[in-house]
Amino acid sequence: MMGGGYAIRPSRPDDLERLAAVERSAATVYFEALGIRAGIPETMPPAVLRACHEAGLVWVAADGSGDPVGFLAAAEVDGIPFVKEMSVHRDHQGRGLGRRLMEALAGHAAQRGRAALALTTDRFIPFNAPFYARLGFVELPPGEATEGLRRILAEEAAQGFDPRRRVLMVRSLRALQDGAVPLYPERRTEERS
């Protein structure tokens, strides 16, 4: 997929070592939004990223030179593609690359008969939960989630993520499939002030 000088494509083995720099750059924007300005953020463990790649669940946003400037890595959790990481280098944000990466995953998942996508994110930062809501994701209460998704929330809390800020979100892929039944019913997000 081309557009705006960028291409969205499946990852290649030689991309993987370059994605940590993209993730670190994007993470600085996230931490700044939380008021944290010190330290170099950790990235996905290389073995986890490689496993996502080997499963065919990593997409790269490449600039006109073919260099990765964004990526999305997912893994199957209870039969649902779960977004483990989506990062766009801070110098390339605001150009629709996150949306295009998510649509690449959605199209791939719909073609394989998956009913939904899932992710966890920060509830309040505008480029987190509000952004994903604009892409069709809705909040799923943990009590309605699969065991694997509940386990991810528990692991995130154990890693220090504030459970009051974390939210589990799902996106039905019904509109992308012919006659498929969604795993989760359609929901409306609550208005927040």
C-alpha cells in the first residue's frame, strides 16, 4: 500500500533490528504525555518481536527510501489478533501511518476469518484510547474478556501500568467479512469529560 510517500508492507527479517529505534522515538512522545521526561524507554524484547514476525503479524510503514518509520506487531491471543505494539517515529507522526498500519492488520485478520482485534492502551492520552475509538475500537470490561486478554491486563499491572489508566479495547471485523458473526457485540463508548 502506497500513499503520501510511505508504503505499508509486511515486515522483512532485516527490518526487525531497526524497529527498536522507531519504538523508542514513539515512546518518548507517550512518556512526555504522561509527564515523564527522563530515561530511555524499553522496547519489545527482540524474541517477542521475532515471534510476531514469524507468525506473519508485523507490518512496517516505510518511507520513500524503504526505511521503517513505523510498525505494528501483533500476536494471536485466544484466536484474536492482539496488538502488542504500534509505534510511529515521532518525526513521522500525524500522517495517518498508525491508521494505515491498523487497517493492514484488520484486513489480514478479516481475510483469515478472525472476528475481532484487541489491544490495551492508556485511557486518557488523546493518541491512545481516543484515537483507537475513532478507528472503531470500543472498551471491553475485563469481566467480558477472554482469559488470555484478562491475563494481559494482569501482567501489565504487575509491570507497573496503572490499572485505572489501562483499558482493554476490541474492534469487530464484521463489516470487513461476508456473513461473519462478531466475537463481541457492538458497543458504544462512554462519553468522558
